[in-house]
Amino acid sequence: MSPPFPTPKFITGGCVCNSLRYRVDFPADHDFEASSCTCQCTQCRKQTGALFFIYHVAKPASTAFKFTSPTTTLKSYRASPDAERVICGECGSWICWKPGNGDYVCFTVGTVDPLYLFGEGADGVEVPKEGFGLALVNGGGVHCWVGNEIKGVTDKMELLGKLKGRRVVDGGE
């Protein structure tokens, strides 16, 4: 069954200074609802400077997510041994999170180009006037480390899976 919103075949994005550019190609069977995710762990809060990290899961990482620019400013950081955080060493933008033991990548939705995220300059044919934001951020996926919820704030947010999605109550990072 198709989701009740338009879905892209691909999107592009990049860092603030545009030295790192990427493209994500979605397979025909990509589950947009289950791939829209958030995390409330302390590491993601510190990395983003926000209450929660919004990401979209692309798989397989080996073919779905590709840098389309030179990667001379690409840096990575491991806040834990199990995952790599990929950032631009020039402007500091966080591009994606990659697990050490899986063929998927969690790209930061905030780095998606305005055309695809909210329809800036969209023709309404290839890209809908409202963009593909709802396909990328709909709250239907995993909501990680909700044990780190901020009571009265993030525990009340519908986007973070009160009505849909799988909530992972784990105190880990």
C-alpha cells in the first residue's frame, strides 16, 4: 500500500558551505513511513544542539547514499565504538550517522536541499510544490532512546511517536 503522501525517487543535500554534497536514491520498495526516525539520546542532542535528532534511514547504504562532491572536508567522529558520525570539517554540518555493523545510513533530514524538503523552486511535476518533507519526516519509524525524553516536552510531541512508530525505551547512547 502506498503512503498517503508523495514520495521521491531520489533527493539531494549537503552541508552549509556546500563543500559536501550527497544524493540518496530510494529503491521502489522503500518504506518511507518506517524510515522516518528520531533520536533523543544525549549524544544526538549534543551533536545537533536540539532536543532530538531527525533522520531518515537509507538502505542499502552501499548503493543508496553517495557523495556527489569531493570529500576533502569530510570528517568523522565516533562518540561510541558502534557508530560513525560524518560531518563537514569546514562548516561543522552533521551529514549522517552510520552504524559499524549494518548496511544502512541515517542521513540528517535538515541537510536535504530545500527543493526536496519543502518544495523551494518546485515545478509541481517532478517535485510537488510542498516538497517531500512528509515522506522524510512523518514520525512513523523508530523513536530511539525515549528513556531520555524531556518530561512535559518531548514526551508529549506527536511527531516523536505517541500515535505511531516504534518507541525504543533504552537508556543507552
